[in-house]
Amino acid sequence: MVELTLMQGDCLKIMSKIPDGSIDIIITDPPYMISREAKIARSRNPLKRGKFKGKDISFMFGEWDIFESEEQYWDFIYSTLNHFKRLLRKGGHLLMFFDKFKITPLVEWCRKNDFIPRQPLYWLKTNPVPMARKVSFMNAHEFIFWATKETTSRKFAVFHYELGQHPDYITCPIVPTNSHIKRHPTQKPVEVIKWLLKYLSNENDKVLDPFLGSGTTMQACLELNRNCIGIEISEDYCRNMVIPRLKPLITQSTLTNTRHTFTYYRYFENEDKLEKVLEYSNQKYMQ
């Protein structure tokens, strides 16, 4: 049986409830602290008839990407990493999409905390967003930071070399915006997450994503028979992205060879408890 567990609330509070050494691999996309109150207006120019009118480009991704200072941001990131250290088993992998200009502190943290920094990995975008201001190259890749806890020995650290030689990057397009399900502003393609899971985890492993967003990591786990704990602070994302995205996939007939159970919890900080909201599986709707 594959268990998918969605927990809505503060990831630092919720991760404290997960047992030590119980996670095989962490794949996540934490805040970058790159949001700002700026916008590129692309309204029609009245002096140029017929000029293309595109959507304005906003650099505000969400409240979750706003911090009062660099110090507050790194306090948050280091607190998150310290939970990862406790939760990952020996040989467990950590993979984080991260701002390429902020990598050095991650490497330094790893060396002080018995994590081994591995080679950089990349997602190459086949359809990068054009540079509206036309002063720079298009941003056509995303950086994935990879580290392994304590040892890279294949006795402990999974690497499925038998899948074949693969470069340190994967090429695929940005997630389209014309989906009937609401899209997260920094959503990653499920193909990228599946690539990482196939090489660096086994079926029935337990995967953690404490910044679940739209549920991409959980969808990849569902399709590859990995257990997943996903934590997301936004109720809007949980109810309007994750659940509408996963429910039809869980209940479809092609997945009936393995029982898949999805459970959604809400964390109540005042009472310091998790309360089940709903549960269903690919065999029977349960609540």
C-alpha cells in the first residue's frame, strides 16, 4: 500500500512530529526570498496601433517568499535543514531547488553537519520565459542542490545505475498555464521529480516535501509507488491545487494494482495537534 499524507500548516512545527530517521529522501522547493514589489507593465501602447498586449509580469510570488531580512531568511532555512538532518536516515538524499546565488551557505552547512554535497543538477527549460526588458539572456535552467547524509556508499545511498547513464540535467518545458487546475507560481514539472525519484529512491520509500505547493512531488510519488508526506502552509493550495490534482489520479482504474490512500490533515497550532479532514483511496471513498 502507498500512503500519501498531506499536512496543512507550518512545516517547522509539523516536522517536529515526524520520527527521527524515518525519511528516505527529501525533494522540495523552499522559498528563495526573491519576491519584490515590482511589475513590468505590458499594456497596449496607444501610440503603436496593433502592438501586442501581454499580461503584466509580477515579481511577487506569494507571502511565503517574503522575509524581513536576510538574517530571518537564513534562520528559517537553517531551521529547516536541521529538521532534515534529524529526519533523514543514513544515506538518505536531500534535493532542493534553490537560488543559484545562495548555494555557498548550503555547502558550508553540509560540511558542518555530516552531509556530503553532490554534483549540481539542473532542469533545462525548453520554453523559457522571454526577457520582457530585453537586457539579459532568458533564464532557461533551474538549479537543484543535492546532498547525501553521512555516506555515498550504495549500501545505504540509493542510486539506480542500472537505469542507464544520464547527464546531470533533464530537459522539459515549463508547466502550461492553461490547465483546468489552478497553477502554483513556481510549479515544477512532474517529469523532473520523477527523474530524481527513479534514480535516487526505491518503491515504497518514504518521501518528504515540506513545501508541497501544488502537489507535484506527491503526484510523482503516486505514479512511482513511493509513500509521501507533503506539508503545505496554504489552505488555498491544499484545497484548490493538491486535492483536485491528486484525487482523480488516485481513483483512476490504472492504479488499482496497488492500494493508494490519501489523507489530509490540518495542524492547529494553538492546540499543537493534527486533525484529519478527509481520507480516500483508489478502492473506496472513505470520508
